Amino acid sequence: MFTGIIESLGKITNVKVNQGNIDFTVESEISRELKVDQSVSHNGVCLTVTNVDNNTHTVTAVKETLDKSSLKNFLADDLINLERAMKLGERLDGHLVQGHVDGVAKCVDVSFSEGSWIYEFEFDIANEMLLIEKGSICINGVSLTVFDIAENRFKVTIIPYTYENTCFKRLKKGEVVNIEFDMVGKYLARFNK
């Protein structure tokens, strides 16, 4: 489980295709503190650490993960958002995030307004019942609040701190992001079927 509060940016230093899987080696400030078998959120995707070497760690993404996320597009030198699994007894500053990406969304607009950035995303309309106004969503591992929901689009606001300390400062119109809908909303939708 994660909170959606990003701890560190990581830089992908190596991408290795291994049959249907992809191994990513990531350099970051937290890599040396990780241990093999730990779960770490990489742009919102929960991946298991398979190797740690000084200031880098390696994780493997399997076909299911690659099919549902934007990880298949990652290249060496790309920056990604990182968060270690939450500890029980700590404050929950974001919202409950599993790191199990539901799919992707496309950034359709970026604008600057009154000191913050507004990002608009287009997503699969089949999931529209999983969003509510002022509800939570996780985008590339960042816990955010949704507003202006209209059919298959929604907006989020990014404050300057989040903009400077996550990959949002590099996100451009037309790019694809990983999204995880609020866990409570998914359970309620399933219950009401």
C-alpha cells in the first residue's frame, strides 16, 4: 500500500527486455536504502525490487503490468516518481493507493492558472463511474483530487511544490500517464453490479 506522496524522483539508467518482461534499473536517492523483495511504486506501479547496487535498484515489469501501464514506453534517462510502501502507524497524507494501475489516460491540456498548473486528462469512458467530483485519483503515483469531470475527461490541479518535485514538470500534452482509481470507489462499483 502507498499514499501517493512522492518520496523521490528516479532516473532510469537501463532498460532490458527479458522475454515478455522488462527489467528497469533506476538511480535514485532512496535506492541504497531499499532491499530485495520490497515493493516500490514506480510512476504509480507497484514493482518488486530484484537487485540493489549502491545508488541503483532493479525491478521487473511483467506482461500484465506492461499491457495496463505506460511502463512499456520508458527509456533510459526518463525520470519517474518513486514511493516506498507505507508503514503502519504513519500519517496517511494522500489516500490509500495499491500500486495496481487500472489503465492509462492521455494528457489533453496543460495550463497555468493563478500560481498552479491545471492538467486535463482523457480516459476510458467505461470507467467514468469510478470518478466523483473532489474524489481521489492516483496519476503516475501522485495522489490528486479530481474536478471538472465531463464524460471521459477530468482535471487536476498541481501546486508548485508537486510540480517541482514530481514528473509533472515534464508531462506534456499528448503524453500517456498511469492511473489508479480510488480503491473505495472500485469496491462500491463492484458491490453495486
